[in-house]
Amino acid sequence: MTTSLLDLVQLILVLALAPLLTGIVRKVKARLLGRRGPTLIQPYRDLLRLLRKEVVLAPSASWLFRVIPYTTFAAIWLAAAIVPTFTTGLMTSRIADLIALVALLGSARFGLALAGMDVGTSFGGIGSSREMMIASLAEPAMLMVTFTVALLVRSTSLPHISEFMLTHAVGIRISLLLGLISLAMVAIAENARIPVDNPATHLELTMVHEAMVLEYSGRHLALIEAASMVKLLLYLSLIVAMFLPWGMGIELPLGWAALGIGLGAYAAKLMVGAVLLGVFETAIAKMRVFRVAEFLGGAFLLGILAAIFLYVSEGL
Amino acid sequence: MLSALSVGLGLYALAFGTGLAGRRLLAAVYLLSALAGATIAIAALRVLIAAGPAEVATLPLGLPWLGAHLRIDALSAFFLLVVNFAATLISVYGLEYGSHDAEPRRVLPFYPLFLIGMNLVLVADDAFAFLVSWETMSVASWLLVLATHRQDETRSAALLYLVMASLGTGALIFAFGILAGESGSYGFAAMRAAPITGGKAAVVFALALMGAGSKAGIVPLHVWLPPAHSAAPSHVSALMSGIMTKVALYGLVRILFDLTGPPPWWWGVVVLAVGAITALLGVLYAVMQHDLKRLLAYHTVENIGIVVIGLGFALAFRANRLDGLAALALVAALLHVFNHAMFKSLLFLGAGAVQVATSERDMERLGGLIRTMPRTAFTFLIGSVAISALPPFNGFVSEWLTFQAIIRGSELPQWLLKFEVPIVGAMLALAAALAAVCFVKVVGVVFLGRPRSPQAAEAREVGNTMVAPMAGFALVCTLVGVLPMILIDILRPVIALLLPGSGPALAGSSLLWLVPLGADRSSYSGLIVIAAVAILATVLVAAIHRFASNRLRRSPAWDCGFPDTRTETEYTAGSFAQPIRRVFGTTVFAARERVHMPAPGETHAASFEVTLKDPAWEGLYRPTATAVSFLADRLNVVQFQTIRRYLTLMFAALVALLLIVAVSQ
């Protein structure tokens, strides 16, 4: 298959799989709680239902409030397409390296936080303020993990990192382990999962992300929900691409067999990730909002430690 | 170039003369300044594109045996471009904004004088001309700060500025004195020919960092900057924050990269530490601020820190003969100099527009301006995203390049640097993330939501001559963000001048792709990112409106079922900053929050109080001030003596001095 066609496959794949991933996580959590839970395709149905509904807009909402869902979704969708999933040979992956990817997600968050302030309600403000507090700690932690990996691989380009991990005997390194833990903590915080935030809550004072998007409805809400789903897929893909890239096709042009192996391995890894996330979320309690600073401060420090270990050991 | 410079300076001088006439010729002052700025900026751009040799001239001014030496090389030309391009747009803005000044006589003559001072600093080629121009710049800006002298806080800000400016110039005088050496030749050419080394170079380094750094606002010498920059009229604030700090950085670059010899590696250690602390503390101060202009001024401190980090890496790489990486770090630093001049000018002009429309600087009394001032809001939004280092705007490009330099910092051989580099990286990452928090706060509180005061509700959009310069700056921010190589190509002669033999910086890049260190290491394309997001968003809009639903209904906000229309229930700047205050403020600023609830039965309102302590002020300036006044008290006894005792004292002093001379020989 030609590369541009693969790029298109990637763009559609991340969009198509994202609601399914959320469906699996919800199903796992429901089964662990002894419920049967909704079917796996329920998230698709929810999105379609929201898309068909009319938008109810507060009188004080400005044009920004109506533009942000589209730009946020487009930015996160593009970011998800940049992360290598089943092959490292995509043109899309070269538009932005890992640092630029973090910044692109930062732009999306910036817009959404502004939208939370737009209507001028107190819930929107509290959500934006806390979301930005969480991001201000999660983003540097993420960059420290980036530094660690970049130091080892001598590149911040994602396909290159995956190829390096596949083709070199990296071995078990304490820095990579610390980096993986740090990245997982960041992923939990960035996706508003328990214990940092609760995606299912509608108890006012415990909401962070949900409070920020409280005033959204109809197609706008559908886009924001879909963006959250794509973002969860993105972070799982990122962990996979940086630390566990086995099965990715690296020989170009990609043959049918390699494509099959790549897609199969990716699907299996997502499945495992979803189950692990479900189990973790069921096993742990949500923490108070100002404990989040300690949680993410821990992730940040782990990231710094990982980088320093590697900076020092590289010099030996 | 020299002829264009003299035409430009002549026009500025004409504007100065016109300005003395006061309000009647207000338009002429700003038009002449804009014309002068455009003349010099275009000539400087042509010099950079042509990359020709330096032009020199000697004028029969100044010290009789020295004259005034002028020299325009690539470094001067680049800073001339930054200064005069921004000054042109700011002068156009002044046409309308200036007419709102209460006392135009206190602004008009000094505005062109300030620009003359800054231009002369950039072309001076001997220490005397440099220092005279530097002082012209300082005094003119001090007079401009005093334009609002009827407010008490302006007077104290101006006094502090004067003290700190004198301290900085004092440090520079000593630095040049040592650079001139025993031959006493104050020309820069002589200093370049015989660079000093060893202990003397170390003293020059410390003095230059102090002298230029205090003007640029590095922590802990930044205390004067936020009050002074925010007290001036907004177009002058833009000049001071956007441009004068760059002239100060020019002084630092000129001394550290041109006039002294090859740097020892520990200069990099010091500069990196200073830069990282400046960046992080600057943004933390900013998050705590509720005064719009003061907040922007604290962000200047942060961005100066980012530039200084880039310079620190350039010094460290150069000391270790890694010239290619030094070139990358220097490109990042100089690019950020340009970028910060653009978006900070834009943001101060936006703050000025808000002030004209509402007479308010306090964010807690603003809100909802996106509806009444849509064009100002849109340009301010672009500036905010740019300063938060987010794609697709220009601030991101220079920070991205700085991060690329940080990643290569592991190649530095010294252990101290090895430990320092990841920590500097972490602090820079934290500063960038906090800047985004701060600007969500600014845009969210000032422009979004509902108006918090009648003035904000009744705001009117400002005129086209004020919007057009802001739009110009916003356009440049976008252009450099999506096609950064346009600017980096212009920077090449500067790098060749300061780091000869480093080879072409970012060699693998093309117009579309930014590739700092080889295609397999990292790449970024701002244009493709913005185009892809735009295409995807357009497709989404079209598809959803065609196939799903495009109905829309206006209805009161949901707000969990209890929408309260009083604006007191809105989130304020203080409440938005509360999580950051809890997480960082308690340690850095000793932040304390107190709620006073009235006892049951009492009818007065509850109140909330936040106290913050400035660590630089409490830790450095207050003890110094206490020590100085203690010493002054002790020395007071010397003041009221008999003539006999005075003569004894003078005799003792003479003997002591002679003894020192005798011992030292």
C-alpha cells in the first residue's frame, strides 16, 4: 500500500477505534462491579444521539464557545494520527515530534479551558482553573519523559523512537521504567481518569473536566466527548509507541502481512491497556483535588530522576 | 545603511523637536517616529539579507581623543530591525492612543528621544558612545514613566527605577573600564583585538550580567521592572517591555560573545541558572497578579529568562567547542528575542486598548470584552497563545528550538553542567506550562465571561489606527509561527559573525520543514499543522451541519440548575489562580489566605484576604536597605564635628591612601 493511503487508514483508524476503547473500559469496570454494563458500541450510539440533538447556547456565550469544539477535536484528532500505531512509516508522524505533540495537545487544552470561562458561570471557571493546574504539572512531567527517551534514542521523532526500541537491544533500564511510570501517571491525569478526576461523576464539587464542559450540549458536546475518547486512545498509543512498539511494521513499503501483524498487535495492546485501566480505576479511590498536586509532582520528580540517571550514566 | 540610519535618526530628532510643542503637533510626532522606524527597519533588513561586511563611521563627537565610533554589523542590524519594526507599529498606535494621554507634554518629546537612545546603543562602537546612549535611553524612559506622576505608585516606581538603572550603568562602566585594560582604549575594535582573560574576564562577566541584566529584568534585579513598565502609558510600556529589554540583551550578547574572548564553561553554568530561575519566578509572580499591565510586565521577566537560557546554552556549547550546537542555541535565543518583541508589544497595546475603552487595569473589574471589543479580543487571543508557547504561533518555535538544545545538553562534558541541564529543562517546561495557565486566566477573565463592572459593560471598540498595529503584530506572530525559516534565514549572518566556523545553522531545514539537527532526530512543520487542523475542522463543520444537526437555541446557562445572573458569582482572577497559589505560592511567596466570616447576627459582609511576600524583596532588598540605613545612622556622628576633627579625619584618610599605594607597589 502506498504511504498516503496508510496515512488515511491511520486517520480513520484512530477515530473509529476510540469510542470502542472507551466502551471496553466501561465494560470492564461494570463487570468488576458485578454489573453487566452497556454494550461495547454504546459510546458510538451516545455520540450519534448527541450529534442529532440541537445545541442549547447560553446568551452570554461568544463565537469562541462555538468554534472551540471543532478546533479542539481537530487538533486532538491530528495529534492522535501523528502517534505511530501499526507502522512507523507514516508521513503524518513527521509533522511534529514528541515535544510539538505535547504542545499541540496544550493548544487544544488552552482552547477548551477558555471555553469553560466563556459563559461566565462559576462551574466553568472552577473546571478551567483546576484543569489548567493539573496540566501545569502534567505537561512538564511529560516533557521530562520525552527528554529521557530522547537522550537514549538521540531523537524526539516518534517513528524513530519506535524503530530504535524495536531494532536495538535497549535492555531493562531503570530510567525507562521510571519514565514509563511517570508517563502512565500523566496519562491518567490528562484523560481525567480516577484517581485524579472521575469521567462518570456528576457530583458538582468533584468534577474537573466535566465542570469545564458543563455548558456544552448537542453536537458541540458530541465533539468534546469524542475528543476525550480520541485522547485516551492517543495516550495508550503513545505509551505503546515509546515503550512497547512490538509488532509495528518498519519495512517500507508495508506488505499485507506486515500490515496485518501491525494492526493485530496494536488492537491486542489497546485491549490489554483498556483492561488494565479498568482494573486500576476500580481498585483505587478518587483523591482530593489538592492531593493531585502531590500525585503529579511525584510524576514530575520521577521524570526528572529518570532524565538525570540517564544524563549521568551516558557520561560514564 | 549608514545613510538610512542618519535619515532615520534625523526624523526621530525632528519628532523630538516637534514634541516640544505639545498636543497640537501630536500626530506629527508619531507620524515622524513611524516613518523613521520604517526607514531604519527596511535598511536593517536589507543589510541582513545582503549579509555584507560591517559598516563603520567615526563622528567628531564625545571625548576629544576618541570621537564617537559607530559600527553596523549583522548583530546590530538584527536588533535595529527588531527595535524599529516594533517602534513603527507602536508609533502608529500612538496616533490615537496618545490623544488619550492626560499630559501629552510629558510624553511627546521623550518618546522619540527614547527611540534615539535605543538606536544609538545598537550602533555604538566605543564604550563612551555606548554608555551615553544607554543613559539617554534610561533617562528618557524614566521621564516617560513619570508621565503619570500624579499617581503615588508611579512616583515610587520611578524612584526605584532610577536607583536600579544607576546601579546597572555603574556596573557597565566598571565592566568597560576593565575591558579597556591598561592601555585605556575605549574603542570596541581595540577590545576585540586584545581580549582579556582569566580573573579580569570573570569580573567583566559578572558586571555585564549585573549591568545589562538589571535593565533586562533578570531575577533578582527585576524588582523595578513590573512597577515601572506598568506605570508608563501603554504604548511606552510596549516600547519598554517589548524593546528596551532587548536592547539590554544586546548589550549582554555584545560583551559576552564579541568583546571578551572564548568563554570558560562555568559562564554557561551561571547563565543557565540565572535564566532558569528568572523564567520560573517571573511566571509565578505573573500568575499571582491581577493588574493586567503588571502581569504582562512579569511575563517579560519570564521571557527574558527563556532568552537567557538559550544564551547560556550557546556559551556552554561554545566553551566546549561544540559550535554547531552553540549556533542552534543562539538561533533559539535570538528568535525568541524577536518573537517576544512581537507578542509582548501586541499584548501591551491590547492592554492599552482595554484601558482606553474601560479606564480599568484591574482584571477583577473587567470581563466580557470579546463581545464589545471583538477585534482587540481576537488579536489579544493570538498574542496570548503565542506567549504561552503553543503551536501554531511563533513563541512555540523558539521554545521548541531551546528544548532541542537542552536535549543535546548531555553532550557537554562537565559534570556540573550534566546535572544542571535536566533541571533547567524541567524548570523551563514548568514555566511554559504555567504561562499557559496565566494566559487562560487573562483572556478568560478580561475578555470572556460576563462584565464585572459598568465600565466593562459599556466598553466600545477602539479605532482602526489602534487595531491595525495590533493586527500587524498578530500577523507577524502567525507568519513566524508557520514559516519560521523566513526569519532564521535572516539570522544566519548574525550567527556567522558571533560563532565563526559553526557552519550553517539548521542546515536540513526548508521553508516548510524545521529540522534543527538532522531529519531522523526531530522535525516540525507549523504550516502543515495549522493547515491540517483547519482542513479537519472545516470538514467536520461541513459534515456535521449537513448530516447531523445545525439547530441552535438560546437559553439561560445551565450551571447545574442554579444559574445566578449576579456577576459576583463569576470566577475571578483571584479564584482562578487559587490552585496555583496553593501548590506553588505557599512555598515561594509564603501565601496566606484568610476568610473573615461575620459572627451570627452581624450584618457586615464576609471578606477574603490573601497575603503574599516577594522573596526577592524580603530576602535581598529589605536586608540591604536595613543595612544601608544602619550604616548611615552610625556614620551620622561624622557629620557634625569641629573643623579640627575634620582636618584630622582628612589627614588620616590621606595617610591611609598613601599606605595602600606604598604597599601595593
